[in-house]
Amino acid sequence: MTKLAKTVSLGLAGLWAGMAQAADDVTLQLKWVTQAQFAGYYVAQDQGFYEEEDLNVTIKPGGPDIAPTSVLAGGGADVVLDWMPSALASREKGLPLVNIAQPFKSSGMMLTCRKDAGISSPEDFPGKTLGVWFFGNEYPFLSWMSHLGLSTDGGDDGVTVLKQGFNVDPLLQNQAACVSTMTYNEYWQVIDAGLTPEELVVFKYEDQGVATLEDGIYVLEDKLEDPEFVDKMVRFVRASMKGWKWAEENPDEAAMIVLDNDNTGAQTEEHQKRMMAEVAKLTAGSNGALDPADFERTVESLLAGGSDPVITQHPGEAAWTHMITDTALN
């Protein structure tokens, strides 16, 4: 190689290295463990959609001991996924979360009940024990009970709340008449454990008129004053929504991409494919932009908590923005 050629080669190598280093880092904190609930982000990474937007995205799985809002507040992530009830409750308590995109249009939350426990309609809830997730997941349930006029302090006229782990054991072991489940996950754990659909009755929050928004994309409000951060989020949301639409159209392939990213070995192909098929129903109809009517419906549900509402005042339009999606999706 001539001296000139070597110089050119080294120069190009330096240029490519510089370009490689130019990718902007983004850390995403998931709400739960690696599973098809988050397929859009893993697809965007796997299919190079983030790379196309000059982003280097780190996806951090969640878990039972990880609160996304705490990770965000502590600087451990740039962006997090959270359910709106939890996000708005956190905002009212002083953490200025802002929804910048909403990939999930519908709620997957429901109560799954045993018919042999005497449950056929919500009118049968009084006097029963109901399993409820906490860590910010209890808010939609508490709002629903308030709508029904039911105390959550027990007794014949109210319901007894069992603090449910992230499993369905209380239902299987007859410790609770109903447990919290997601359409795409825990319901199928009940079925896989041996109970049949005919032995169960499910109450979807969507059908009960108390559905609240889930799995929105949130950042801290002051970050949106930084033009460079805003630009990164525009690219992140654009690539993520591309990932979600790819996952909707290729559910089985998306499930396999999720499996490839599961370092625990806990997930199975059957479960992830089933989950992805259900999750696709929830993201369908959303281009990623928050529908203000869905926001207002969620707020109304959370405010209607009687003497103990989830939030005590309307958070106002500062709790969400179209700033990112208006640019990312147009």
C-alpha cells in the first residue's frame, strides 16, 4: 500500500469511527420484564430502525422491584414506559412526567374470576376477595371500585383487596375470587394452569367503561426545553412506532425477536406468540399520537374516586404534548 493510500485509508477509518461515535444514546426503561408487551422497541432495535435514526438505544428490562418513574427521576433513563394512572399520580406528587407518545390505544387490563366463587357480574363483588397489583398498577382498580360504590376495606358491602404478586396463584389456590390479569399475559397463565375459559368470567376494563391508558412514553418536563433532547425523542418515537407497526404486521417474527432478547430464559415461544397477537390488538388504531379524548377519559376516571380519588385535580394539558409526535409522524 502506498503512503498516500495508507493515509487515505486511515483518514476514512477515522471518519467512519467519528460517524459511528456520532449516534445519540437513549436509555429506555421498560415497565416490566422482556416480553412481547414491548415488542415494538425490540423490533426497532433488531430491524435497524433506531440505527437509521442515528440512535444507540439501550433497553432496560423492568421487574417487580423496579419503578420506572424512580429510575427516570434518578437519571437512570431518558425515557420510560408507564401507565397513565401511575404517571399522573406521580406528577401530582411532584415528579413532572409528560406523555410524549401513546402507542397503546386500548387497555389490556381485566379481572379474571372463578365462576365457582359465585361471580357472574360486578354485582357479585361485595363480600369477595379480589387480587390487585400494586406498585402503581392499583389505580385503575381503585377507580373502578369507586365507580361501583364499593369500599375496598372489606366487609359484606365492600371488597377485600388481596395484594397480588405478579402471578395468578391466589385464583388457582382459591384465595381470591378474582385476580388482576392482562389480556396478553396472566389470563393465559390461568388457562395454562388448567382452568378452562368456561370456568371463568372476565371483566375487561374497556368494557366496564373505566379503561385508562397504558404503556405510554414519558419523559421529564424540563427535558423538553432542550432542543437536542427533543430532536432525539422525535427520532426515538418515529423509529419506535415503525417498530410497533412492523410488529403488528409480523406478530410471529416480532415474538421471536423478543425471545432473542430475553436473557432470563423464562419466556417461551408459544407464550410470546400468543402475547404478541393480543398486544397487536391494543396498539392497533394508534399512530403513536395521544388522543386528547383518551386522556380526558382517563383523567375523569381517576378523579371519580369519591373520598379517595387517584388524583385530586385535573393535571391540565401540561401532562402531555404533541410536540414530539407532530414532528415524528409527519
